[in-house]
Amino acid sequence: MIEHIRKIKMNMPHSDIDGITHTIVYKNIDNFHIDNFIITDEYFEAYMPYNWEGGYFFVRKNKEQFYEQEATIKSKIILVQVGLLTLFALISYFLSLRALRPMQEAIIKLDNFSKDLIHDLNTPITSILLNTKILERSGFKENKALSRIKRSAEDIGELHNNLNILLQEDTLVVKKEDICEIVREVVEIQEKIYTEIDIQVEPSSLKAIVNRDALKQIVANILSNACKYNKEKGYVKIYAREKTLYIEDSGIGIKNPTQIFTRSYTEHEHGHGIGLDIVKRLCDLMEIKIVADSVVKEGTTISLVFKH
């Protein structure tokens, strides 16, 4: 409004299209102050001196037009800010892609190398185990060195199976399975390895939503430990109650049952501390609660509680 009157006084071009109008009035205003400003229902109003001889410019600005202009300016500011943020986001995205591409390529190469290595390990492991069996049949069954080779090959084979399943943890497909049928499949294999252990499976009906291969590996790891660290001519009992599968053994027990699922934790000389860590990870993926209860020199019970 002040700028509008300044242009009039200096005979500069002006117009009323911005909603400002003025008239010249001659009146006495006591205690006049240049900062006078009045807000009415429809206008912003102010008086400004006309000339030295007297009189005032009575200036008005339409409130509705002012608020419309204010809203337009705000909208433009917001649009500019959104545009700048979008531009910066796109620039950041493309820069991050360029920066992360070498790391992504390295991870893919490492992943492919791991898969190829684990796949290729299967052949020598199988060959070692087959040849140890041939040597045993040829009269070397009581040979301690051969027994150690066989035990080490079995450990490597178990580690190979664990790593093979672990590589699939991001793509596990689950569906409803007969848990007891899976258990029987695992028991058939373990009975051939641990012939001196009495493995008892109680018939029951338990179905849950799991990944078949992952659950087989979970049961195989637990059952293998139950047989490996059992007493001479010991037993392993497998049974189900409601939504829980129990694997109970007469083994040497565990000193710290709450820590056995921690990576690299082991209480035995020949343990790697990886098998049960993988068991816990696979259980978490399928929302299976796993609990270990144990008494040293008496035995251990592992419980698998199925949520689905």
C-alpha cells in the first residue's frame, strides 16, 4: 500500500489490479501517525499524507484478494520445495546406486562362489565315506585312524548339509506338512549311522506349516547331537504332544542349555557350534519356538513348539 502511494506521488505508472484503491480526503486526524493501519471485515485500510497543504490518501486493499495471493505464493513455494526434494532424492538414489554397485557385484560373486563350493563339496565327502565303508568291510573296522577319518568326514557332511540349507533361508517356501512323517524319514537315516543308539518314535498326528527340507535339517541336527553325545547303548525318544515335538535323550547333558543356540558355542571337543545356531535361525524363520531342558549326566530334551 505504501509502494502504491509512492508511485502516485512520483507520477510513476500504477494500476489498481492488485486490489489496492485510493481516494483523497480532507479531514483532521488528531495525533496522526504514519504507521496507522486498520483491518476491517473486507479491507486493510490506512491513511497517508497527501501534500504539505493537508489532506490524506485513504488507501484500501481487498482482504480476499490478499489471501488469494498469499495462498498462491504459498502453493508455489511448496511446489518448488517438493520439486527440489524430488530432484535431490533422485540424484541421491542414482549416486547411491553407482556407489553400491561394486559392493553388490562383490556380494553376488561371493554368493555364487559359496553355492558352487558347497555344491562341489558333496562329491569328495561322499567319496570319502564310501571308501571308509569299503575299508571297514576289508578288515579295517577296528582301525582308529580310519575311525577318525570317518568321523571327520561325517562332521564335514553334516556341516555341508547345514550350509546348503542356510543358503536357502531367504527363499524358504512353507506349506502344511506331516511332522511325524518328516521325523520318520530323518530317523531312518540316523539309525544307519548310530546303530548302537535305540531311537524310539512314538506314533502321533502332528501337522504344521513348515518348509520340509528346513525342518528335516533341524530334526537331523538335533537327533545327530542326541546320538553323538549319548551314553553307551543309550536311547532317544521322539514324541508329540498337541503342537509340540519333543526329542528326549539319555545323553551326557548340557551345562548351559540356554547358550547352545549361540553361534560358535560348544561344550565338546569335536563340536563346531554352527549346527544348533543354524537350527535356531531356521526355527525363527518358520516361527518355531525351540527350548532346551537338560540335566548333566542324565539327558536333554529339545522342544519344538509350532505356531502354525
